[in-house]
Amino acid sequence: MNQLQFPISKTAVAFLIGIVLGFFCAIPLLLLVPASLLLCWFSVGKFRSAFDTRGTFRSLAMYFLALFCGAICTGLYSRNQVSNFQFNKPEHVLIKPFERLRNSSNNKRFYAKVYRTKEKAYLGNAVVYVSEADTAVAIGRIVHTYGRFSKLQPPKNPGAFDYKAYLNRKGISAQIYLNRCAYTTARSTDWSIRTVAESWRNTAEQNLSRSQLSANVQAMLMALVLGQQQGMSDNVTEEYRVAGAVHILSVSGLHIGILVLCMYAFLNKLPNTPAWRFGKLLTLLLILWLFAFLAGFGPSVVRSVFMVSFVLIGKFINRKTNSIHTLIASAVILLAIHPVYLFDVGFQLSYLSLLSILILQPRFSSLFESKFRIVNYFRDLMSVSLAAQLGTAPLTVLYFHQFSFLFLISNLILIPVLGIVMIAATLAVMISLFTVIPDFYAKVVSFLIDGMNSCVAFLSDFRQLVFENISFSGWQCLLTYFLLVFLILYCITRRYKYLYAVGVMLLSFQVGSLAEKLILSDTHTLTVVYQRSAPILIEQKNDRATVFTAKRSTSQSVLNDYVRQAKVRDWSFASSKHYFRVKGKQLVYVDTNFVDESLRNAHIFILNKAARINVQRLIEQYQPEYVVACADVPLYLERMWKESCSANRIRFYSVRERGAITIK
């Protein structure tokens, strides 16, 4: 941990803070650039002052300079992310797909650059959806279309994943669905490195499909080696997730590290003179970036290869180079080029896991020593897994709302097997770039991958060791990391000031939890959830909720999202209810079983498609303040009700169009 006290670490932290401020505060560049030049002169010039004999002000200037540099990088990046889409009218555009995504239920998806055909003006980046059977749209193939772009939609329900914010951070601001009859593809192709890599991957995929390999094995090969998860089965992905080994399915630092270790074991037989060392470095870097090329230079692959390359360069240039400083420098350079990576989950998990391994793994390994090499090997494997999991656990719970205690067992079993599988899989993909895989080798690869999948399937049966649907907020995640840092510092230095800091963090947890309880103690809401199959109403009182719905089987995922977001500790299903009273407001839910009683004092009507009364007459007669149409209401009925509300000057809310509504 002493390495983190060096100026490079503190400067990197200031740089990260500058990126965050640049994104959320939008500081003008005209203010930042002169201030940065002034601080640069103050920090690195020959400025001396009688009151700055220890260089305190100069150090502060250096940190502020790093902070301003982070904000400047963010400002320059944001300026390049233009978005000139017109969502209200169709127009002739030219679309250039540059990255393929995982398929949705019925469509293939691409990230694409969009240009207006007439002026050749750049409009921005968009998500393109095409039919899964459509092979005309591909990376690098220019598409001409006359279509209407639609806005990215925010989440429909409380606690649901915000796909719009996720895409906006990647510079994606629109989406379009292409029907085969609505576009044409150019004969020429927009050639680039991504296009060449895509053609190579297509060749490999075609040769793999002609080999004696099952669909699951083919999908695993494409995922493990080329980073393409489009063909992965949802069942297999779920089994890896439950077993705490989902990181195996995406190309990351783990796969790159295994590849480097295999190559290093071979190259280590060569002489260790300076010339040979330089040659080995070039060979390793060439193979690594060739691997990234085959994977299409996806963000996760580029991040991992860049990080490992930086570590290798530091190791070969000077063996005394500190690995932590090398790792921090690689992160700063990568963020200076692409600041939005800071908000990418993969970036955060990759660097935090490696940083935790570099700091904690040696200390965990030193706790136990054996004279048997095999025992020390599994000790090191367990210590690496424990260190990586400790460093990433708060983020994992924050983003994925689950924690699996199977990670130790799965990593002990799967990581040694993964090394063998990666070697066999890489060789199989290299063969498939030129020809069909021989039958005998296809059987070997199938045996290895099927064996790994069977092991994961066995581990995933122990679901009692997996805690799911955990409610964990951002402030809790931040306090957890502070708690871990101070606890580690105390264990290393035995200084009581860090123990006091641990106590402060624990006290902050208690205060935050108490504040949440006080807020929940005055909570009484009714939420109409977005659900097309059957309406769902959730009445929450304090930290308890009652769910009213006709189809319980289809509401589980929606309820899980709501429970996490609303901090509900106990909830249950109940029979249909038509009258609610929320903080002085009378609410009436009109469905199939509704009986027309006294509605004179009703403030809000909640209507579904099964309402067996004349809704127009109901609105005109009782004049409520608000009318809410559930998501299952057909569009023609919704329009009729909306017109009636407009004629009577009554506010109207469509759950189908605008998402869930919470009445407080």
C-alpha cells in the first residue's frame, strides 16, 4: 500500500476526479486551459517562495493541474460526440456499422455511424436493429436507407437497468429498425481494420460451423477467443453467472494473462541477453495485438491488451519498475484517450481486480507456506481469486445485485482447466481461419469445453450459496471501499488512526441506514407498473409492499427491480383491490371485477383494458383530477380516453407510453 502514497498515485486520483467533474459539471474549456497553463508554470517552473519551502503549494498546484487535465480530456471528448438526429421526420441517410453486439430476442444489433446522404453531414452514432435472418447488414458494409430514427427510451419501471444512460455514455444517441425492403447495401465496402477483422471472424465462424462441433461448443470458441458472445445460450450464461465464473465468457485480462503465460513459458527458453529480451517483447506484443485484431478491437479486449502490454513494456525495460505504478499509468493514458471508459463496468472491474491482486495477493500468500509445490500452487490460486473478489465485490453487488460464494471453488477448479481450454480453443480458431477443423481435434476441443460446461452446471446447482436481489446503493458501495482501504492500511501499518477511520466508516453506515429508515417510515405510495401482459399495482407502506396482479408468474423480475430500488424488506401478493387512499387522495382501480359504487370523491382513476363500464361517461360524470391508463390498454382505447380527458381538462397519463407511475 505504500506505493499508493507516491505522487503518481495521488495525481492519478486527481485526474479521475477531473474526469468525473468534467462529465457532470461541464466546465468551459476557455476557463480550464488558461488555468491549466498557469498551474503548469506554478508547479514545474522555477517559482520559489519563502512560504513554500516544503513545496506544499507546488504539490497542490500539480494535483489541480491533473484535475484540470482530466476535465479538459472530458470536454474534448464530449465535443466530438455530436448528435444531430431529427427524430420527428424520416430522411435519407447512410449507415456504417462498426461493431456487432449480442443479439436480442429476434434481431441482430450493431453500433453504427450515421451520415446524411445529401450533405454528407455526420449525424452521430446509433443502434441498428435488423432481422436475425438478414445477412446483408454487416460491419463495414454501407447501408442506404430512408428511415425515421427514434429516441432511446429510459427505463419503464423503477429500478430497471437504464439502457439509455448506458448507451449515452458510449456516445450512442438514437436507434433505428431496418426492414429488408427499406434499405439497400452498397457494392463497395468501407474497408478498415474492423472490417478486415470481421471478415476473418466470419471465415472462422463458417469453418467452425462445418466442423464436427456442437452449437454450444462453437459459441464458446467464439466467446473465449474472439470475444463474440452473439451465439451464447442463455442457459449456459446463467449457469456461469450463478457459479461466479461469468468473467470466463468475456475476453478480459484473465484470458490475456493466460495467453501471455503460455507464450512466456515458450519464449523463456531463449537466451536472456538484451537483444533477445527485446525480441521476446516484440513477439509478445505482436501476438497480443493480433489477438485484439481478431477480436475486432472491442473495448474490453483493447483495454485488457493495452493494460497487459503496458505492464510487459515496464517489466522488460526495467525489472525494478513498480507494477502498481505501471498499472496506474496505463489507466491514465487509456482514460486520456477515451474518458468515458471510467464509467464502463468492465473497465472498473478489470483495473480494480488487478490492483487488488497486486496489493493483496502477496500478503495472502505469505500467510501460509508449504514445502510441496502443488500446495503452494493452489494457495497462490486461491489467494489471487480471493484478492480479486475482495476488490470487486462491492461493485459486483452494486451493478449485478448478487454475490456468489462459489467463486473460490469455481476458480480453483476452472482456472487450471481454462489454461488448457484456452490453448486448445486458440489453436482451433487459428485453424478455422484457413480450413475446417480436423475431426479428431474437434473431438478433443469438444471434450474439453463440454467438460468445463458440465463442471459449471454442477456448481450452479448449489444456489443456496448465491445471494441474489441484493439492495446496495452507490453511497454504500463507496463507504465499503473506504472501509476496506482503511482496514487493509491498519492491518499493514498497525496505526490506530486507520482503525479510527474504520470506526467512522461503520458509524457512517449506521447513520445512512437510520436515515433510510426514517425516510421509509413516512412512505405510502401506489405504483402502477409497466407490464403489457397484466397490470401490476404495488402499494408500499413504510418498508412493506403489497402486490396486486392477476398473473404472478410474469411479474417476478419487475418486482425484484422495484424491491431493490424502493428498499422494500417484506412484500406479498394479495387479491384484487379497487379502492386505495394515499395521503388524502382517493384512488380507484377499474378492472374486470369493478363494481360501480360511489366515485364522487375519487381523485385518480386507474383504468385497464378490461374495464366494463363506459369510461367516457365515468370521466365526464365524476371529473377526477387524473386518469391513468395501464400498459395493457389498446392504443385506440387510450386515444379515446385521452381525448375525453382533454375535452374535460383532466390530466391523462399513459403507462404504455411513459412507463410506470408512482402516486405519493
